[in-house]
Amino acid sequence: MTISHSANAYTVSTGTSKINVPIISNRSPTTADNKYFVGTVWVNSADNVAYILTSYSTSGGVLVANWSASGTVSTVDTLTGDSGGAVSPTAGNINLLGTAAQITTTGAGSTITFSLPSTLIAPGSLEVTTTLTVDGASTLTGNVLVSGTLNVVGLTTLAALTQVGTANINATGSAVTTIGSTAGASGTVQRVGTGNYSLDGVGASTYTIGASTTTGTFTLGGTAQTGTMTLGSSSGANTQIIAGGSGATTLQIANAQTAGSVSIGAGMTTGTIAIGGTGAQTGTITLGGGTGAQTVNVATGGTGVKTVHIADSAVANVVTMGSLTGAASLALQSGTGGISLATGATTPGAVSVTPNLVSAAGLTVVNNARVGQATFTGQTTAAGATDVYTITNSVITGTTQAILISCDNLGTNDAQMTITRVLQSVGSIAVSLKNNGAAALNGNVHITFWVLN
């Protein structure tokens, strides 16, 4: 239905007739004001703009009124963008639309406002020619190329970062830098070329590596390393603690190499070196326990006087020195200070020597030992008679050696075998025994000797 906005007019020639009169309103007409005759004038008294209804058109089955502005407002015929050429109005209107997630437009009154959405997705590369400031959290997904300097203030979380050139992270200020994650199978790899690697702080910095780790492996140094590895090389007094926890640690030092050397405290001139527990140590401490032929030196330095204590504390220690195998030997040496063999106050004289025991039925035996006993069996020396007992011994090399000799005899008769003479010669000793008893000998004779030098 079309509404006629008209009034009666009188002219001399035609008399009374109807004419269209302007519509006076405080708003502008819209395409929905479609109930007026073409040629109707609409005046927006608030904006001082006049419109004329020029035609009608149909859009989606809806009648659209086409109003054209006149008066002080210039008519826009076309709009031209960066591409696509000039755009003419359709039904008197040109749409200025944005792109989702890139730019939005909002119309209010006679103003269309262009703005960026809260979440911006750039269709291609995004370049900032001055400073990019991000307030709050920002998530960058995909690859981000920074060809200049990237300065980040605040929290930054990177899923992946490839840095070419010099990178400074928290180079100033007192912020805490966290690199890597403990979640799942995450890992951190740091690599360095010939430019070297430096981890440094200030004088009072504390360095903690692997404090939360309860299993796993720590490896320092290359598997084919030929350079020098230095730990704690300080000119100041400091403490180096290795395996200092209370757990049952297994500490291995140079445990796999078959050559090389291990040196502990070689440069010390004062101080103390302690090996083994000072408390209730119950384990075994082994020095030189290898199966190969080797030399173990203890206090062998050629100048300073050493005081060596071996198991001399006030406890019931059991000490074994030397071996009984084959040609094993043990030499106890002293200078003018001498050698002292002492036993406890409750067991004086508890010193034993293992003699070499030899037995023979005649008056001659061979016993090539420094400490030995010769047993002469079946002897029948008459009362008052003397027999000469000969011990052949290669240890006796002359006539000036100090030899301790004693004798005793067995048997039920009152035979008393007594030493009357010891004749020392190269390779033997001849011991004369006289029976000072009242009866003939009817038992064995023992002659015990100790060649002292």
C-alpha cells in the first residue's frame, strides 16, 4: 500500500488539486520507508539533509526504497579499494564489510568504525615497523621469524625456538629464567661449537644440578675425551664433597682404565688425607688387591721421617703380614732404633715362630732353615757317654754366625742329654750331647736351632 503524503492546493487556472508535500522528521529515511510515492521529499531537520525517493527495487522478495540525499551532502557514486576497481552502490548502498578474525566494521549513526578483533589471524606475514607491545598473555602458533632484535618483558612460553645469532635471555634485571619442562618425555639439549660454553654467575651464586632426580644417569665429559677436566680448581680454601649423602653410594674412580695414573694429594705439604670411615666402619678396605705383579709403596719417601701406624689402636685387632705361598718373603728392617716385639700385659711372651721340622733315625739330618728342629729317633746313648749329632744346613755359611741351640730328650729312663759343645762350620753344625743321667737313653733327641744372621 502506497501512502500519499499530500495537501490541497488552489490555483486560478485549475482550481483545487492535491500536491505532494515534504516529510519533516528528525531522522533520515531508510530502505524500509517504502510506502511513499516516487518523488516524495524527506527532510531530516536534525541533520539539515533532504532526501528524495527516486525509485523502488526488490531484494530477496522485499520492497526496497531508494532515497537519494540532496542539499549540502554530496552524493557518493563509487568507492575504490586496493584491488577490484571502483564499486558502485546497489540499491543506493555500498557495504563496507570486514574479514573474520582479521578486521571488523561497526556502523552507528553516520559512522562506520574499522577495528581489529580480539583474536587476530593474519592471512600472511605480519610486519611491525616500530615496536610491538603485547599486554597480557600472547600465543604465537607456527613459525615466527624475528630478523631484528626481540625484546620480551614478562612471561614467555615457547613451544619451539630456533635462534640464529646472539641470544640474550634475561640479560638484565633480576627475573627468573626457566628453560624446559619436567612433564612427560620432555628434554633439553644444549650444544656448543668451538666458541666454548660458559655457565657463570656472581661471587655468591649457588649452582644446583639434578636436585630432584632420584634415578637416571649423570654424564660429564666425552666418551673419547682427551682434554683436561677440572673440578674445583680454586686458589681459596673450599670443600669438595663427592658422594657425601647418607645413602649406600658406590663410588668408582678410574675403575675401567687399564693404564694411566691416579694421584691423590700429590702436591700437599700439610693437611690430612683419610681413607675409610672414622665411625663404625665394617666394610673391607683393599690396597693393591690386583692379580698382577705390582709394587705397593707406603711411606717410601726418601727425605722426611715418617711415623707409620698399622692397627695399633686400643682394640683387639687381628693383623696378618706376609704370605706362606711359594717364595714369599717378609723383611723387617730397622736402623739404630731397633725392632721391638711386644705383647699385651695379660699375655706376655706370646710370640711364636714356626720351625722347620726334620726327623732322622741316625745321628745326621738335613734341615736347611733358619729356625728349625731336628728329631733324632731311636737313640740309646749310654750313661756318661757322648754322641755327636750333625745338622747339615745351607743357611750356615761360615763360623761367625749367631746361632741359638737347645736340646731335650724323651724316654722313660733317667737319661739327661746335655750340650757339651757346638761346632760350627760351613754348611753344618755338630752338637755334642753327653748323657749325664744314671741310665741309658731310650727315646728321641730334639735339637732346636735359630740362625740369627
